[in-house]
Amino acid sequence: MEALEEKIAHLTRIVDDLSDELTRQGREIDVLNRRVAMLMQREAAREQDGSGGIVMGDEKPPHY
């Protein structure tokens, strides 16, 4: 009986640790999603303004 109680206590601690880690990762994913959305908006605005900064073919870069 004591061995089962120890095993249950151990498994309970592992589940709690995993739950905490899952919560932390969820928050990190939310932050990263917001950053990606911000970068996508910034790039869309840059493309709309015509200052995309991407050189295509034989087009000269803006510093020439």
C-alpha cells in the first residue's frame, strides 16, 4: 500500500510539473504569435509603401 501511495505522489508531482510547463509554453506561443502578426503587419505596410527592400533581378539597391 505504501509503494502505491509513493507512486501516486510521484505521478501527481509529474502531472503538476507537466501542467506548469504546458502553461508556460502556451504563454510563449501566444507571445510568438503576436510577434509574427506584428511582423506580418509591418511587412505588409512596407510592401504597400513600396519600400520592401527586396532587390529583384538586375534592379539596383536603393543606396546606388
